[in-house]
Amino acid sequence: MNDPGTSPIRLLLVDQQPSVRRGLKMRLALEEDLEVVGEAGDATEAISLARALRPDVILMDVELPGVSGIAATERLRAAPHGAVVIFTLRDDAATREQARAAGVAAFVAKHRTEEMLLAAIRGVAAIYGKQGRHDPTSADREDEEHRDDMRDLRDA
């Protein structure tokens, strides 16, 4: 998957459950083009690590102690330090709308297949590039196509 000379997609995992983070890290380690660079158990730690580690993608749960993953996304959006992919059990319309309004790049429910999660991570990294910033030279049409693809992933 990873071309020689191409750096892997750098991930920050944010979930209050250590066992979930551990399982994700083990599964993601099987992918040559993905690298987990950090883990956080709450939003405050996630924001700090995102600033320090500058991941390409932040895989974040909504349910976090203190500040929610959605509120953390809003704070990270002010100075992008990675595109946020929400990965949560809360798969309802209200949560999706709040996440969208906060500026998440993609939303994947935890009950979806691992292939959907991997596709979302790679799709977000392809569109938003390194450090989770949208490439201003890319066409807006590509961005809209990506949003459509992410909606298809969410709705599948």
C-alpha cells in the first residue's frame, strides 16, 4: 500500500477506553501506510497531542470525559492540526449534524466494517493531505466529490 519513499499517514487515536485504543492501534499497525503516532483518553490531552505531534488524521470518539470530541474538533479547527474522523457508537442524525457543523472530515460509526474506517482515513488523508489541511490548489469539485464519498461511507 505504501510506496517506497512515501511517508505513512500519521494518526492520533482519541478514545476514553484504553482497550479500544489498544485494539485500534493493533489493527491499524497491520496497514503499511498508517502509523499511530499518539493516543489520548480525553479532549484536553488530544488537543495538546495534536499540536505537538501534528498528525495527518485524528481518529476521535464523540464520548469523552469533560469536553466532547465534537467540541474538541471545533477547537482544533481554529488552527488545523489534523483532519478529524469521528469514530463513535453514537450514530444518530443529531450527532452527525453536530459533527458536520464542528468541521469533521468524516464520520464512521463503530459498528461499521473496518474497511469503511480504513477508507475514511485514507480518503481524508488524500483530500486534506499532510497535517489535515485542505490543499488550496485542489479543485473544489474534488472536495465536493470527497464529501459525497464520505456521505456514501456513512450511509452504507
